[in-house]
Amino acid sequence: MDTPQFPMSRAAGCPFDPPPELTAQAPVSRVRLWDGSTPWLVTGYADVRAVLADPRVSVDATQPGFPHTNAVSKARDTTMRTLMQMDPPDHTAQRRLLAAQFAIRKMAALRPRIQRIVDDLVDGLLAGPKPVDLVAAFALPVPSQVICELLGVPYADRAFFQEVARTLVMDEPDPGRAVAASAELNAYLEDLVVRKNADPGEDMLSTLAVEQSRTGAMTPHEIAVLGQLLLVAGHDTTTSMITLGTAALLAHPEQFRAVRDSDDPALVADAVDELLRYLSSTHTEARRVAREDLDIGGHVIRGGDGIVAVKSTANRDHTAFPEPDALDVRRSARHHVAFGHGRHVCVGAPLARLELQVVFSTLYRRLPGLALAVPFDELAFDENAIFYTVRELPVTW
């Protein structure tokens, strides 16, 4: 009865910090989930990295003991078998395909196009009325346009896939709704893959259609499932970080000025990683199940036990980051675990970093007077989703 419930709520007035009840837990302890199960909770930096890198730990959400955070999570993760729910060798094969597509050098070649997208959207802000909701006018369009161009998904269809994405990442009470939304998006993408196979372009879905579907290595459905993961995660996560990052910087004026006034790409790059560390926006954390017995932090975790590896507390661990609760854009925080660690580290991390660097080096410089248009305590922070965020961010300049 004394086992705390997970997930936990953040403290009022401290929206950027992990929940106090979470940070108060022992480095390795037990928590209780919605279904009565009691997986292990791992909170320290070194222990989280150890869990995420251990080959005896599985991401297969269909395994008994896997810690689903709610009914929707269970329905979504057991019916949508994507790269995120695969162990080797299946994971290895699909990861290899994407690693080439998201290589740092290839992503760097996208910088001019991402810069143009950002500049065009800022031009629109400057030409339009104010105040404005930065989410709808900027934070959502930037990564949506980028991932659409990269995958070859028509941006004109954004209202459809953004609504599906919201259904998938929100913790709605109806699991069937999430499953139906996923199936609808899969059907859309599968049809797109078939058309690209017949008339390929230079985008990622065309490449996969030609190299995988034509050879029989992957079916159009399998490519569509992979495309859904990239489409949903590729825009929702970055939208969250643009929004939360801007809110956090505006709440720390000296840090905001440091980013706004800098013409040093290295400082901006450090600021991006520091914001990733400080905010750790993946609210449901990294969930795993042990395939065999292992020792973590002096505790024996038995095969079949669920594990919740808490990236947000790992990123606030004083053994890894001095003064971890302070936002310091000048620190080097690239060793954070916001993108995960080990074989399942986010394959899209180079793209996310690039987008955020372009955004944070452009938006504040071109809107130097950027400020909240409402009192900070009126912002509605949303914990009812995979990615913690602010759904609306009214700003002026």
C-alpha cells in the first residue's frame, strides 16, 4: 500500500522540474501502475544508462511484465509494432536502414532548407497580428514541414496526420480510438508508399519503396508502419521542445538573452542540449522488461520484471551534472539521456538537434523583444500525453 503510483504529477509553480515525489524516490525502487503491477523505478543517471544499454532488457511491449502506463499505452504499444517495440535482430535491420537516412552529414545538408522554413514562418509572424499562439503559428509548422519534406508526405495533408498524432500521443480514456487512428494513418501511408513505388521521388518513403518493397525485403505495410513512427515522433517531439524551450528561456531572462544575443553556433548547440537535459519532455519515460535476472544499483531485478528508467531524474542527477536544477545554456550537457541511450537511442536525434539549433538561433534574434502575452502562471502545461508540453504559448514582441 505504500508503493507510490506512477506516473506522478509535477508541482504547481515548478512546471519544468520532474515531479517532487519522483525525485524523492530511492535510486532503485518499486512503483504501482494503473493495472496494479509494480515495476522497478530506476532514477539515477548511471543506473538509467545501465538499464538502457543492457542486452538482457527488452522493449517488446507484448512481453508479460512490460510496464504499460495506462490502457491506451497498452493498446497502442501492443498493436503498433514499430522500431521502438523491437529487439534485435528485427530492430537491428530496421535501425540500419534509418541510420543512413538520418546520418549527421546528411542532416547537415538539410540546414539551408530548414533555415528557409524557419525564416518564412518568422516573416509570417512579423507580418501578422500579435499576440499569437507560438505553437500553432510556429512550433508545430516547423517540424511538420521538415518531416513532410524528408518523408515525402504532402504537407497539405497536415491537418489529418496532426490530428492522428495528437490522438496517438494523448492519454485518451478510449484505447480503441488510438488503435483506429493508427490504422487510418497506416492505410494512408501504405497507399502513399504504393504510389511512390510506381513513381518514386527523392524522399525517404520513395527510397524505402524502391530499395525495400521492390526487393521484397519489406512490404508496403511495414514501410507504412515505420513511416508512421517517423511522422508522428518527427514532429510532435520537436514541437514540444520548441514550445517548452521557449517558455523555459522566457522564464529565465538571462539565459534567453545569452541565446538571443549570441552569434556563436557552439553556444546555441550547447543551449539546445542543455534544454533537452533540463526539460526531458518524454513524460512516460523509458519502459522496459527484464528478459533475465540482472543487478541494477545493488538490486536484483528478476526476469519478467518491468522497469521504468526515468530520464528526467537521470538528467537532473548531480553526479552527472553540477547544479542540475539550474538552467545554464553555457554548460556542456551533450551526455544527457533525453534521446535515450544504447541501441534504442533516438535515430532522429541529429535532425532534432539541427531543427532546434536553427530555431533557437533565428527566432529570438529576429524577434528580440519576444515575451509572454499572458502571465506565466496562466500557461496550461499538459501532462496528459507522452510528451510533456504547453498546448498554447501566447507571445508578443
